[in-house]
Amino acid sequence: MENGEYQRDDIIIEHDNQINMSEITNNFLFSPSMGGGRGEAFTVIIPACNAEKHLAAAIESVLKQSFVDFELIVVNDGSTDNTRSIIASYDDKRIRLIDNPEQDRVESLNLGIKAAIGQYM
């Protein structure tokens, strides 16, 4: 496989540093049985520690994607600012909040991975 290509079984998708989600979804044939039975094809994980300044923009960026078959896990990594309340303010069933009081980015990512139900991250 060359640089700039992604492969799944016998499917190769070439790209020019931007992933075309419609091209991926058309080629991968997602079904409701993927992602642990709830239908989420992708899991997006955001570890957030004292991220109130940019967190809402990051969440909105994910929510505004044309592809809607995803879950967004935001791991509050021991924040002392308004990070947790910003995450909790979203009323969207695709968003899940996990609290990690340890302030350890790697552990937060691992918690998100363990909680993920999407087929891909």
C-alpha cells in the first residue's frame, strides 16, 4: 500500500490529504448491525482538559459533518473550568460524556476507546 491510500480488505481508497466521507461510505457499505448493534459506523473521541475555550467549536465541527452515523465521546480529563458543563449542555444522543478525574490524556483516550461502540475510530 502506498502513501495516501487506505485499504480495507480488497478496497483501496486514494486521497489527496482529505478523506471524502461519501466515497468511504459508498465503498464500505455500512449496515445497522455495525458498531455493536446500535448502528454507529464511526466513533470520534475527544479528550478534553480545561478546554472550555475551544471545546464547543470542536463539538460543533463534528456535529456539522454531512455523515451522521457516528458517536462522539468526549472524555472530561479532570477539568477545573467549564469543560464538563459545555459537554453536558448538548442534547444529542450521539454525544457521550465520560469523566476521568486523573488528568491523564492517555488514560482518557483508553477510556474512550473502551467505551466506543463504533466500527471505526
